[in-house]
Amino acid sequence: MTILRLLTAVLCFALVVPQGHAQEFELKHNHSEQTEQSKQATEYVCPMHSHIVSDEPGTCPICGMDLEPRQRQEEKSVQVSGSMQQNLAIRTTTVQ
């Protein structure tokens, strides 16, 4: 029974302790470019009123809560072929 516990402890220790070769990997990138991009890509939004968005930190004009930073969302679009629209029975209408 003690050998089984000892073997289990050694196995757990071997799985938990990081291996030396995993730390040899080094990323080569420029943090200053990321900082500039993140500053430009940050917008501030009210946690309670998601339609209140600002380019600068501040408070929500409705509830007075501090605006929280978030990364700007890139516009994304979905394209569905005509045959797939027919298969899925997708209907579209013009917004008025």
C-alpha cells in the first residue's frame, strides 16, 4: 500500500513539475507595436448599458458607473451561398 502511494506521488510530481525544454522556447515579437495597437483598439463601455461606448475612460452618463475597457470588435460578415440558403430556408428582408 505504501509503495502504491509513493508511486502515485512520484507520478503526480512528474506531471506537475514543468520540463526544462518547455522553457527554452522564446517568442520574438515587438511589444511596442502591440501596445500601440492595443491603445487604438481599446474602447470603453458601460457594464450595465452596452450601447454607451467611448474612446476614453470615464463614467456612464446614465448610471454613473466607470466605463470598462474592452478590445474593439472587428466587423465580421457571414456569406451563405444561394443553394445553402434554399436548403436552410433562409429568408431575408429589407430593413425599413
